[in-house]
Amino acid sequence: MELLIIHHHPAALNAIVLIGTGLLVRYLINRRRFNRRGIAGLQLFSSYEKWWLTTRIEALFNLLGLLAIIGGILLLIFK
């Protein structure tokens, strides 16, 4: 009896890792934003500098997460 060995394409695994990483990054950033909100629904920062730096870093990582998701989807489509 022959063993059925399924060979997974390495691109599929890389695509799944990219999509999962992108989703995780975006989830963590949005959770941090949610937890920073006060009773009025506004994000609370202790200083202007912390607001400026935090929002820029979060925007960068959010963009990288989105690019990872798009790259993973494209990798799945065109493997």
C-alpha cells in the first residue's frame, strides 16, 4: 500500500504566516488604541510628544501589517 504524501508548497506556508502576522499586528495596534480611550471615547496621552510618536509608529506598523496581509494573499493567488 502506497503512502500518500502531500507536498505543501513552501509559498503557501509563507503566505499563511504573512497573513497571520499581518492580522496579529493590526489586532494588537487596535487593541492598544481601544485601551487608551477614556470615558469620552478620545485617546488619552500624557504629552503631545507621546501622542505624536505613538500615532506615527502605530500608523507605520498598521501599514506594514496591511502590506503583509496583501502580500500573503497575492502569494496564495500567484504561487
